[in-house]
Amino acid sequence: MPRLSRTAPSLLGVVALACAVAALLYALLELPAPDDTAWRGGTIRVGYALEPPYAYRTPEGTVTGEAPEVARAALARAGIKRVRWVLGDFNALIPDLLAGHIDMIAAGTFITPDRAVRVVFSLPTSSVGQGLLVRRGNPHGLHDYASLAERSEVTLAVLDGAVEHRQMLLLGMPAERLFPVADAHAGMTAVRRGRVDGLALSGPTVVLLARQHPDDLEAAHPFTPPVIDGKSVAGLCAFAFRKEDAHLADRVNEQLRAFIGTPEHLALVRPFGFDASTLPPWSVSGTSHGQEGRNGPGPGQ
């Protein structure tokens, strides 16, 4: 019994010390408490996935791309200058956001109705269509998504969780002929090595991948954009936030309204293949509606 009495206080001390250390780490790293995912200021953790030209890392390790660069500009203008970039698989970004592991997504994420139920979207930062990456010479003559369901010999890579994955299923493509990949590089590699016949992904990404490997790959041309239920599927890219962080989305939107479409913005995104033709409709028309920016309709990756 005396031994237990001597051990108990020391065990309690260890537990107390562990709790204190955990609290200190949360404070120093500016992490949310386990039961509180809302952003409270300080460093903002921005999630991204590897999909050039929307988001990627340079050989030196710098996170760049259309989405990170526009996010940096908007956050800096909003007075938020401490940013921690968090790499993740595209399909895991929204779950990571909702779990409190990140505070914002900047990955060329398209606005979709099902995503809008779960997160708050910023104003769209760009409008882009789909594309198809094929081997050099386009040996299977692939020029659209719609006809692929009937081509039993054709297999296709799709970014897991991206809109093109859903579109192909809606167009009748059997799931067994679709090859979900974690990122664009994996899809590109599958096409180069002949594992699949094409990669269905957004137009800017397809063009960039083809330019990186001109001896092996090309963007299908001509290419007929897909139509689902009689509607064009050109998508609107936006940043995503937790619903508890609607105030953060509002701060970012305030800066986007003053920045998107300006000469400074166009110069920033031009190296990634974006220009005036990829501006979102609200910036071209000079109007910005809260519903369109927060949870507006539109397909996406």
C-alpha cells in the first residue's frame, strides 16, 4: 500500500505534464483544439494537391500554381501573411478541411452542388473546361468523353474524386474501365506507359502535361467538350472553407472582388496558362453575387 501511495502522485504528475505539453504545442503550432476546427487567426494552413497548373511544388520546394498564387495574394491583402502549405491527395482535401487539419483549400477545386453542401466556396477565381490527354499521335482517335462508353477497348485514367470521374460514370463509362489516380502525375505516367489510353482532366492541366512530354503525349485535338443533361460542363474554380469559417471566406472574397481580372492578377496567372478567357463570369460582367461566390452552381474537378 505505501508503494501505491508513492506511485500515484508521480503518475498524476506525468499526466498533468503531458496535458501541459499538449496545450503548449497547440499554442505554439497554432493548431485548433481537438473539439474546435474553426480558424482563430494566426497562421493559416492551406491544403493543396499536386495538379499543375493549379497547384504544385517547384524543384526547390516552393508551392506555386494558379490557386496558391492567387490565394497568397488574397490572403496577404486580407492581412493574413503567415501561411503553412499542407500537401494532400485531392480526394482527401475536403475531409481534411472538415476534420480541422487544414483551414482552406487552394487546389483548383471546382464548385459543385454536392461539395457546396459540405463547405463554403469563395468567389470563383477562374472558369475552365475539360480536356483529354492521349499518347502521341492519338492512336485510338479519342476526341470527346461522350463516345468512350461505347469503346469497349478504351480505358481511361481519372483523378479520384474529380468531376471528370463523375462525368464519365454519368456518360455511361463502366467503372471497371476507369483507372482512378491520386494525382495528375500518376495519370500522366499511366498514359505514357500504356496502362490506359487517356487521362480525362481539366483543359489547362492536360495542355501543361502534354507540353512537358511532347515526344510521348499530346492533348486530344480537336476535342468536343462534354455536355451533361444538356448543359456545358465548364467549371468554376474556387477556394473552399469550413462553414464555421464563413467570416474567413468573406475576408478573402472582399480581396478577390478587387483583384480578379486586374492587370496584376492576369500577370500573376499567365505563366500557368490562364488569361482573360479563363476569367470567371462575375469578374467579366463586373458583378459579384454572394450566392454565386459562396456556394454557386457549376461542375468541377
